[in-house]
Amino acid sequence: MGYVKYTWQRGEIITAQKLNHMEDGIEDSYSDITSVQEDITSVQEDITSIQESLATKAEIDGAYEGMTVGNAE
């Protein structure tokens, strides 16, 4: 479950329970950010791999440009 914001009131006593709730929210957010960063890195690696494959295909296609298959008479 996501973080549920607590609205503090003037003069309210700060308790360990409320501070721990805040700390838990911070920790969960940090974990979520780390997970998203890892996903972004993975997608960037996939994009790089696809770009390299496309470049290789373009080189191969260029090497065969102008060639014909079969009997040229």
C-alpha cells in the first residue's frame, strides 16, 4: 500500500509511531525510485542492443547493394 500522508496539527505531540510512519514512507519511496532507475537502465541497454543490430543489418545490406541473384544474361 502507498504512503498515506499525515496532516499534523498545531501543538500535536510527535510520537515514535508517527515518525516511524514517515520513515517507512521515505524508505518505500527510495526503494521505488531505485527500482525505476534499474528499469530505465535495462531499457537503455535494450535500445543500445537494437541500435547495434540495426547498424549491423545496414552494413550487411550495404555490402550486398547492387548484387543480383540468379543468372544474369
